[in-house]
Amino acid sequence: MIAAGALFAVSHSGGKDSQAQMIRLRSIVPPDQLVVVHAPLGRVEWPGTLAHIRATIGDTPLILAPASTDLLAMVRRRGSWPTPAIRQCTSDLKRGPIERELRRYLKANPRFGGRIVSCMGLRADESPNRAKRPALKFSERNSKAGRQWWEWLPIHHWSEPRVFAEIAAAGERPHWVYAKGMSRCSCSFCIMATRKDLRRAARLRPRLAAEYIALEEEIDHTLSPTRVPLREIIA
Ligand code: SF4
């Protein structure tokens, strides 16, 4: 696909895995075949995320793929939080908007001949589900209207220490939240976060924590799949 002149689209959350995959892709894909795409999550995203992405992608074009709603509005409307098994937040706030923008970009840039490799920084170590995912997959769903769409996980086999080592070797720093003890980036309070991360996030963003707690109490449903209320977790 590199030799065929395909577009390589790098989904970037601002987290360490996105940053490491970008470092890898920049070393093997010609710059004029690369584009970065970010789905901004509004106020639930860690502050400084967009600036961090811009600071670490050089001259690579950046596409923003906003959703028509935000996480808290979505939860309030549905009356429940997404679960790790059924993550509407990922599909509605990230995957859907990103795919929409990539289809547009591909259409607006016929030099790629409809060929695209959509790259994500998922790693096998993160969860049994992610370990089962193939590192390279043809997307039947998106290969329509003259498009040839592949999905690639360029750092699927990398360990977490390697991710940080590659970022350091490239002379870059990861997002500031890791230095504050967070193990993951993206949403400050994630439905899949550990209790430790939820507590740290609450210390770093007490006002947002209060909003999450108020919403949990309003809809009588907890963010954490352990069903322990956030108020109790962070107390
Ligand atoms: S970071 Fe967590 S809460 Fe936010 S969209 Fe992704 S899975 Fe959902």
C-alpha cells in the first residue's frame, strides 16, 4: 500500500500509543501519504491534548473529526453509561466521526486512488479483546464506492515499556498526564479506568469529577462497571 501510493491515516487520541505509532509510521511512510485524525472529546478530554498532538506530528496534516454530541450529553440522553463490552462512546464519538472525515478526505484527494490504510495504536497487551484483533484487516464495511480500506495496528505487538522508550528515543515527551500518574489518556474519566486512575483524575480535575458524580446520581447508574459510585471510589 505504501508503494501503491495509499493514504495512511493515523488515529491520534493524544495518548502514548498514538504517539508511538506516529513515530513508527513517520519512519516508514512518505510524508505526503500521511494524515493524522483526531476526534476531539470536548471538556471530558484532558486539557492540552490538541496542543500535544500538534507539537508531536511535525508538518503532517491534522484532520479534526468532532461528533455531533459529547459524552455527558450522550449518557444523559440514554440514561446509562456505555460498558466496556458495548462502547457506544468509542463508536459514536470516535470511530464514526473519524471514518466520516477520512471518507471526505479521500474523496477530496483523488491522488490516493481511493486506497487507505487506517492506523490505530491499539496493543495486544492492553486487554484479551485487543490481543485477539488481527494486526491487519481488510474492511469490507468501508471498502465501498471505489475505496480500498485496510485497518492496521502498527504497534500491536509492542509492550508498554517499548512505547515509552520509542517516544524518548525520538526526543519527544508523552502527554503530561502520564507524569501525573495516569496510566491512560483520552477521556479524563473513562468507563474502563482503574480505581487508581479515577482517583488521580478526580484530584487533577475536581470540578469535572463533580459533574460526573452529579450525572451518576441523576441517572442512578455508575460510570465504573464495578458499579461502585464515583463518589465512593474517590472518597
Ligand atoms: S476514553 Fe473511555 S469513556 Fe472515553 S470514549 Fe474511550 S472508552 Fe469511552
